[in-house]
Amino acid sequence: MGRRGYSFSLFVVACALLSQSVLANSHIVGTKGFWRIEKDAKGIWWFIRPETNEREFLNTVTSVQPFQLSRNAEGPHYVSSHWKQELKREWFHDLQSNDVREWARATLPQVFSTGFKGIGAWSHKVFHQMDVPISRDLNIWAHFPELKPHDPEFAVRAEETIRSQVQDLIQNKNLVGYYLDNELDWNARAPYAKDYFRIVSQLLKKHDPNHLNLGVRYHGYITADVIEASKPFVDVQSINVYANDAKLDPVLFQMMYQSGEKPILISEYGFHSTDNLSGNRNEFGFGGGEVVDQKARAEGYVKMTSGLAGTPFFLGADWFQWNDEPAAGRIPDGEDVNFGIVSVDDQTYPELDQAIRDLSPQLNRLHEQSADTPMEQLPIWRIHREPNEYEQSIPLLPHTIL
């Protein structure tokens, strides 16, 4: 069943019923001593820290790496100012060298001082050795897309893909959890969804019983049948969303929450502009998240992140990504977007940097207050649109919205 089966009026009724029932539904999910999630007595979902049991609305940033190579061998490449070695891909997998560790030790305080509480997917594995919340994307089905879950080899390949990536992380207290996959085409895979979620989730639990299952990072939209198929197996629903207006569709997200009965994590979001320090022309096809200038990027961050924190069933958001992509396009696919907190020359965007610093200390308070406003009146929602209406119908975010 798709989006057309849900009207905004049903959304309002569902919100009212939800608000009446939350007091009876407080519970914690996860393994004690590791990152867990909690639905509190007011119906607000939180991440729970392992050692202190503190509640957190987690704002993190993805793709924290020492460099990112351009398709143009002459560059410019993104290179961290803390990276002093040559630009070889082997460094992405090196966890032992002093060069990698020194880069990470210098970079992590920069991430924290910007206002992020942790690090998201696609980041260097050396951070697992450091005191920082971090998530990982396993890309399970992406390793063998030609196989279907009913193929005997699917489970064999899935188990090896999972085992090889989690075996060193089972006892890691800073790992928040795993994404199973990223932006799969669920139009083609929907008939296999239940078998997929059952097989890979059971294998993940077998090889790492301690960490959260963060879902599959849906690509902007998903249907109820896939959400319902995943419901018995994932701990969190995750979705990547880019929105010019810094708002979300109420019908889609209420469907995700009602059908899945799980909290939602925004696993990618961001804003980009052709007004940038890296020469990004943003030609890769990212219409969503486009704004007019760097001031609008900062205001977009504040509007969307505060809106997410102000909604009870969101429990975190991963900004994509730490650095701008090279202007000639990243290896291997040529994506060339001004996503960064820093430019390819590792220069900070001051408006965005300050916006994150100012908002971060307020996020837990905003989340704590999120149940005080009727769900249908929360500022994160836009007027409902069908999937094919999104990018062409939403205007660029001006820098006068706040």
C-alpha cells in the first residue's frame, strides 16, 4: 500500500489516538551496557548512552575521512588539514598507523567543537577506537544485488558480509548500531522484503547481539508494505531525506511510524548551494536540499534539525557530510555537491558552523518538549504531496525563513 492510502485527516486522528496511549507504552530496547533506545512515559523516543543511561537526541555527521579523491587525478581533492601523508586509498582501511591515529585525534575535537555529538556512516573505522558515538553501514545486499533472498547462496553471502564487518565490534561500547543497507531500490525488491529483513536481521543478531539494528536508509520515500515487512526485525526505521524547504511530508512519516511502530532516524539530510568555497556546481542531480546561499544552508540546518528534535518519534539526524565533494566529482560516481561543513580546502563555512554550535545544546530540551504540541501542529510538516511532486514543487529556501 502506498502513500495514496493515507489522508491527512486520518493522520490527525491517528495522532490523537497515539497521544492517548503513550503513557502505557514506555519501554527500552537494546542490550544493557551498550547503546539502547527508549520510548519514555510521554511517548518520546531517545537514544540511551551505555555508561550513564543519559537520554540523547543524537545529531551526528557522516563521512569523516582524511581525504576524498576527485575523478580528476590532478584534483583538487578534499584533504583534511590534519592529514600529512600521500593520498592513497589504502589509508581508508588502515587502523594501526600513527598517521591515521594522529589525524583522528586532531579531527575528533573539531567535530565535537562544531556541535556534533557523534559520527555517522561512511566514516573512518579508526574512530571505533575512540570515545565517540558512531554508526556503521554494512551494505549487505549491495554486495550481491544479483541474488534474491530465496536463493540458497543469499544467506551464505549475507552471513559472511555481516560476520567480516562486525566481528571486531561486538564489545564496542561506542558503536550505536548498524545500518543494513543504503538506498536500495525497493520498487524492485518489495516482494522479497520480509525474507530479506528476516534473514539479514537474524544473522546480524547471531554475530552481534549487542548493537541496535538501524534499518536500511530508505531513499526519500517508502511504501507501507516494506515498512510492515521490516517491523518484526529492525529496532529503528532510517531514511535519507533532502528537502529544499527543510520540512517533511506528514503522511509519509506518520505512515512509517504507525506501520512500523518504531522510532525514525534521519540517516542523511543536508543543504547545498552553488555559492560555495569548493567550486561545486551541484550537477549530480541533488535537487532536494538546494538553497540559495550559505546563510540559507545554516538556516536550513536550524529549521530542519530543530523540527526533527521537536517531533517525538524522531530520535536523531545524520548530516551528510563532513566535507564538500571535489568539484570534478568524487570517485567513483562523480557526485559533486556542496554538502560539507568544510570546503575541499578544509575551510569552515562560518554561518553553518555557528548554527550547529548554537543549536546543539538545545536539542535535548527541544526533544523533551516535543510531546507538548499536538502532532499535526508540529513545525516540521509541510502540505502533503505525492512522490513525483517533491523536488519540482518545493521552492528554494531563502535566507529569511527564521
